[in-house]
Amino acid sequence: MAGKAKRVALYLRVSTDGQTTDNQRQALMAVGERRGWNVVKVYEDAGISGAKGRDKRPGFDEAMKDAVRRRFDVLAIWSIDRLGRSTATVATALAELDAAGVAIYADREGMDATTPHGRAMLQMAAVFAELERGMIRERVNAGLARAKAQGKALGRPKVAPATEAAIRARLALGTGIGKVARELGVGVSVIQRVKAEARAPA
């Protein structure tokens, strides 16, 4: 006699409004068909970064609350980073799900946390994902430092010398910062910078 089908919930997430969860849904539903899952609910956070806390991800928060209520046996996700963008977030979620008796299935990594080995592999995947993001940040910062050392201008370009002269002239006449900005079509922050530089000792 066949065993009772597992009650499975899907959690889908994409970081931006320009993305869609359709591909994640289709992939997980296909897995469910092959495995004979009983998909009882789909939780979704569309256009919400995994770096945000649980309180800013209503779909994830509801999924975790329902897990504690034992409304499903397995939480299926397309990838481990759908749970969160840090090892701590993922590890906390895994611990809470484990305490509730709910397993995790991550399709992209091919990992099934219904076993101790599967749980360990999922945690390792989260560690490497965070390491990769850290390395990307380091490369970006190194590139910025190199550009600065080579004398390349970073950030917003300064306004033309003629515009700066016009700003100084209007400020000297006592014209307000907001009015100068409107007259010359530049931001208030530019006026404030020019004013601060004019006050700075030579």
C-alpha cells in the first residue's frame, strides 16, 4: 500500500518587480508531480530582496508561522538563497523548521533536508553563497580603490567652473541656496558644497 503523500508548501521569491516567480513555480510543481507530493499552499514574496528581514517578507513570515502550526510536512524552494541572503538567516529558518518537524527541499541544489546529510549540505550551500557575495563586494571595492588611485573621478561629476562662479556670485549677493539652485538648474547639495568650499581656509 502506498504511503500517505507528503503535504508540501512552496515558497517563491524574486528580488525585483521586473522578475517573475513563474519559473520557480513550474519547476517545483514538476518535482511535486514526479514525487507524488500534495501541494497544499504556495507562499510568495515578489519584488522583495532576501536581504530584508522576516518582518518585511510577508510570504516568508506566513510560511514560517504555518510550519510551526504543522500545516505542511515539507517547504519546497527553488534555491537555498530564496530563504535569505545570509547564512544566519538561512540557519535560523532551518532550525525553526526542524524544530517544527518540517523539512526543506531546495531544487537547484538538489538537496532534501529530510535527512541529516541533506540539512548539512543545505547549510554549506548557504555558507558558500554568502562567501561568493562577500568576494563580489571585495572586487567592487578594489576596483573603486584602483580607479581612485589612478586619479579617475568617482561619483557624480562636478559642475562646470562657470556655473560654480555663478553660484559664488549669487551667494555673495545674499541670494538664498534654494533660489540659486532653481535659477541655475542645479541641486541644493551642489550649492551647499560650493558654499562650504568658499568658506574653507586656503
